[in-house]
Amino acid sequence: MIIKQCLTGRDNQTYDIGRILWVIGVIIFFILAIIDDIKNGKFDPQSYGIGLGGLLAGGGAGIGLKLKGEPEC
């Protein structure tokens, strides 16, 4: 139920492609960071945090811009 609410628009029925791609991008980011850590044996938390922050901010901004066009509940 919570996942559906995160992936749908205001009406909680229509799936939003922007939100779905945002979640997929974050999951892929986590997987690639884990693979890089395993292969190289080093982890740079500052670079990781900046990259993840940029990804989350961009997705949040995109969702915020789309709110005006979504139908009301």
C-alpha cells in the first residue's frame, strides 16, 4: 500500500512514470555503489552522498513541477 502511494499521483490510482523512474534510478545507484565498493575495495562517502543527493533532488524537483498538471483527488 505504501509503495503504491509513493508511485502514484494525487489520486493514488494513476502511476507516475517520473516517480517510477526515480525509484529505479535510486535502486540502480545503490547497486552500482555496492558493486564498485566490492570491486575496488574503497568507498568515498562524500562522492556517494553528493551523487545520491543530486539524484534525489532532481527527482523531487521533477515531481514538484508535475504537481500542477495532476488531477485533484
